[in-house]
Amino acid sequence: MSAECSAGWKPTVRQGCSGRAGSSSRAAWAHSVRALLQLLPRGAFKRPDGMVERLAELNHLSVCCAERNRGAAHVVEILGLDPPRDFAGQFLIVDLGNGVSLDYADWNGAEITPQHLAFLVSEDEFDAAYGRIKARGIEHWAEPCRRTPGAINNHDGSRGVYWRDPEGHLLELITPPYGAETEASGG
């Protein structure tokens, strides 16, 4: 570890866990922990017991298709995203707003198991995407079991809608995640 904190602390074997040679005070230890926390990569957090953990981050999801161009074009059109980019002639990459991508791949005749992909969107994005779904006459439902056609849900202070893409995957638009209103009210 070659990083150095702003106070000049360099981790070495001789300095031990306090970070300062010959020091074992609680203040020195706390300084060392704060310095280390500043060096942590994204996705790391400090637990209540003071231990530090790193969370795994989703990078991409492979979406299997009979025709990747059709699948990628559909999600880009409905969500109003940038055009997909090609990767190595094998994937069409659709970049989402949180650093995650959907990597559409042709499955070359193999059986495709439908996936459920839920997209967290703002109220304005929901209105625009839902408008495109209705304008294109895409069958949609208020729930994943498809009992209430042509409707949206309003669960827990959120709005949601489900539809199938041309590849058979069940897609969902959702404004604040389910449970967000309950959590915010302390319930």
C-alpha cells in the first residue's frame, strides 16, 4: 500500500495498527482509521461495529435474445437512452444511468429464459416512457402477473408498469422503489 494520507501517515509493519510509530493512543488509532476510510474505493462502508466492508457492485447484466438488435433497440427507444454500442461484435451494450449496462447478446437458437428487468426512473422519465408504451400500443399491466391490463400501479407512493419486450423479457418502470415511502415514514 503506497498511499499516504494528508497527515503524512504511511502504513508500515513497524507502525502497527495505530499508524504512528510508538503510539497506541485511541486518538492516533482513530486518525489512522479515518485516513484509511478516505482511501477506500466506492462501494465500501463502515459497519456500526467499526469494521469496514466492501460491497460488490453490479457491472452489467447479459440479456439473452433471439435478435440482440431488436431487444437493445426496444429498451433504448422506450427509456429514451443513448443508442447501444457494439462490443467485440458479440454484444450490444445499453448504458444505464448508474454505471450498470445491459449487454444484449444473440443466443443462437438456444432456449431463452425470460428475465425481469426493473428500471428506477424519475416521475418525468416515467411519464415519457409510459407515453411511448401507450403510443406504440404495447400491451402492459399494473402487476407482473398481468391481471390488470392497460393500467399502472400506485403501490407505496410509487408508480409502476410492466410490459414484455420483443424478446419476451418482462420489463418494469418504477418511480421510488417499493417500500421507500414506508421507510421514510418510519413504518
